[in-house]
Amino acid sequence: MSHPNNKVSSSSVDNQEIELIVGNSSSNFSGVTSTMLQVTSLQKHMINLRIMGKHFVPDPSMTITFWEVAKMCRRPLSNGKWRIFHARRVDEMIQGVILKYVFRAKIKLVFSSAAQRKRSASTVWLSNKMDAVIAMSNRSAKYLNKPPAKINLHGVQIDNYTPAENKQEAWQALGYGGKYGIGILGRVREQKGVHLFVEACIKVLPKYPDVNAVVVGAISSSNQEFVNELKEKISKAGLTDRIVFTGELPFEQIPRIFSALSLVSALSYNEGFGLTVPEAMSAGAAVLATQAGAWEDIIRPGVDGYIVPTKDQQAVTEKMDLLLSDMDKLAEMGKAGREHVVKNFKVEDEARNLVEFFRTLQ
């Protein structure tokens, strides 16, 4: 996929021709980092870009330093247009503001906002210094101090998250028992709603002897007691072999887990966006999710899954029971979800939509 201008960023492109600078300020790998790397790997074929900061960037030639940006942006592009600086974090907004208002860089500042919480006064001030703010979901747009210039949902690498040809065989190959698998993935803690999933499984799984469950994710020392309490409840229910905590698995194994699951739950209290849901749908799993992140923008209730209120144990249990009561319908929901993501939530679309929007600002 390429932009009509057919520009390709590479180490051979002179800095003076760089049109897009992308923030990369965090030394901790996160969902924001993952999204940035996925999107820029596609955008570099659409627009000349550099990433400001070397953290986790596989090709060092694609990076640039703060001081190099400050020097490069003293003058606009050769065609007179200003460059775009794209921030995804608050400290990247700070970097952009310093570049533009202290070093007088000829740049347009864009901030992508995913957070769903009341903004601090300093964040509001920084946002007001942006030339444009993009919301990552309709829900996150409600927390901005003024309407966003654009709403642009994240996309999924659909070729990485594909449905198994036979979910039963794929699940049984993982070795967790049962004919069908359901699961919840992510850091194992209360805020992720893991206890809601486990409590629902304890109530529902005895009705469905062919279904086993997995909790996939890292368990920190601070959450070990939380997990021990859940394991004790599971043991008392006689379901130790049917509700399994896998611990943290290598990242490259996650698509295989998704593709084998018939149902994925995402029950967080809050999320910035929540890629778990579209990734699960891309892999052909039905989804049960809370009113967090962008999930209400993605899930079509009764078609590819269900949405429940946050922290609502009864709703989670009832919907899990409903979903597991008809495995054929559950499989159809998974197929519908895959088609929905392929049509509407590809990472290629996210990358292209951003570049097209950046062009309107120049």
C-alpha cells in the first residue's frame, strides 16, 4: 500500500526531505510502543518519516534525535510546507511544544489521545498547544476539553491474527484439556477484571463439560495474593484442571492462543483502546467485553459478541452462559467478527488514514 506520492522513507532520504517526525519517548515497551512500530512500518512507504528516539526501533537508520529535529525544522520543507510532529504520550507533547515554541521549529503538532479519564490542567494546556488532537475512540473523545479533529481507531495486523482452520483441534493441541477453549489475556490483576472471568467460569463451566478456560498473562508479586485467592476458589469448586493460569507466555505464542479460543473475554475497568478485542476477533473468536476502551465502537452485540457494564459480575456470568449455550452460534459469531475486523479495522487503514489527515494540515 502506498500513498499517491509514492514516497519511501529509508536511510538514503535526506533529513531535509523528512515530512513526519514520530514521538518515541518511553524506554518501557507498551501498547503505545507496539502501535507506533506497527503503524510506522507501513507509513514509511507512504510518507518520508523519522522516529524521534531509538527505543525498540529495529532499524536505527529510521531514528532521529531531538537536537537533529530542532536543527532540521528551523526551515520548512523545500516546497514550503511544514513538517508534522506526531505525539502519542504527554511527554512527547512536551517535546513538541519545546521544539515549536522554544526552538521555533516549523512543525505542526498532532496528539493522538486514547486515555479515558479527566485531564489534568497541564495536559489540557498541552492539548491546547496542539494543531490537532486525534481521539482513538468515541469514548476517549468525550474526555477531551474540546471536540477532536478526527477519530481514528487502531487497526490490527490481520495476517498475524488468523482463525484456526479447526478451532477444536487447535485448542486440543495446546494441551489445556477439553474440546473448546475460552480465555482472558493480559496482565493478571483486578483492574483487568480477571476475577470477574474466573467467578463466571466457576458458575458456568459445570454446565458445559467440554469447555475449559485459560487465564494468560504475567502475574506480578503484588498481585500474587489476588491470584492465590482465585485459585483457592477454583480448587473449592473442583475446577483446578479446567481453569488454568498459564503465566506469561512468549509474545509470539499469543496469536496461536487467540486462534484456538472460541471465546475471549476482555473485562477491564478502563482501557486506553484495548487491542485485545480486535485481535481476538481477527483470530475468529467471539468476544465478551466491558464498556471500556474502544470496545463499544468495535463489537456488534449479538453479532460478534456482547458488551457488559464494567464491574458487573452478574452480567458477565449471564452473557458467558448465553454464549456457551450454543457452540455453533458462537463459532458463527467468531466468523462474523473476523469479517468485521478485516473490513474495518486493519492496521493498514489506520496508517493510511493518519497520513491522509497529516497531509491536510501541511
